[in-house]
Amino acid sequence: MDEKLNWIFSRRSIRKYTDQPVEKDKVRTLLEAAMAAPSAGNRQPWHFVVITDRKALDALVDVHQWAGMLTEAPLCIAVCGEPASSKAEAFWVQDCSAAMQNLLLAAVCLDLGAVWLGIYPAEEPVQTVRELLNIPSNITPLGLAVVGYPAEDKPANTRFDQSKVHDEQFESS
Ligand SMILES: Cc1cc2nc3c(=O)[nH]c(=O)nc-3n(C[C@H](O)[C@H](O)[C@H](O)COP(=O)(O)O)c2cc1C
């Protein structure tokens, strides 16, 4: 594995965290990394809600059944999109996904652990997050980045699969 790329491969979903809060300068860096993502036509149709309040974090657990780690986490960043400001309306999902991935990779560089909780396009979770975080109707929450100092270790991922790679054309004729 190329040493310079190791931080990409060592990104894993971290769902257990210590009590240590995430410093404000690190939160800023996570947001800078997210906003450095590519976006169609460079429209940057994203918004971020930064949540550190314990009660608010605990309330978000109800968003769906795979969000239990929020009760331990010191930080959650909701990555949201503004479809009307993206180049073509549906591009907001790709733009905001790129921002989310940049944020997750930046977390690795900052010795943090993080996990992406999917929200959009599931209607009920979108509605729950909208209500809990007071998000207006023209903005849609794409997902939650749950972040903290890791209290679990996971090996770097090695999921390369040659069968997913197609030479020149998908199917040989
Ligand atoms: C769109 C999306 C939604 C996800 N939603 C959840 C989720 O709700 N809860 C969770 O614990 N992990 C969630 N994950 C994390 C995946 O489970 C995880 O990325 C996958 O199992 C691979 O493991 P790794 O991230 O450690 O490499 C989500 C990931 C993506 C990309």
C-alpha cells in the first residue's frame, strides 16, 4: 500500500468514542475540508449544522435504528443541501456526498473517528432531522457525520475487487 495514500485506506466507520470533546479548531478544519470538495459548476450547494449539545445529540438517536452511537459522541455535523442552488437540481446529492467524504477523510488526519449516517432519501429520517435541527423546507439533510476521539481500532480497509473492474468496455462483445 502506498504510504502517502494510507490515510485514505485507514478511514473506517468509527462508532465508539472517548469522552474527550472535539476542539473548536478541529471542527473548523473538518468544515474547511468539507467545503473544499468539488461541486457541479462550483455551486457549493451545502450547509452544515454543528451539534455539540448533549441533549440535542441524544435526541438525534431517534432518527433511525442505526444511530445509537450518537449517545456517546461529542460531535455531529449534519451535511445538508440546497437543491435549488445546485447546477442541476439532482447534483446536490453528489456535491454534498463529496463534502461528507472530505470531512470523513479529514477526521482521520486529525486523529478523530467518524461515521456517516445516511438520512436522505429516507422520508421519515429527513423529516425527523429537519424538525430536530430546525432546517427550513428548501434545505434537505443528506446525512450526519458523527465524530469523536476513537475508542475502537479498526484495520485499514482492503476491499479491492478485480471483478468490479472492467477493461475498456463493461462487457466484452
Ligand atoms: C450513505 C451511507 C449511509 C450510511 N449509514 C450508516 C448508518 O446509518 N449507521 C451506521 O452505523 N453506518 C452507516 N454507514 C457506514 C457504513 O455502514 C460503512 O461505511 C460500511 O459498512 C463500510 O465500513 P467502513 O466505513 O468501516 O469502511 C453509512 C455509509 C454510507 C456511505
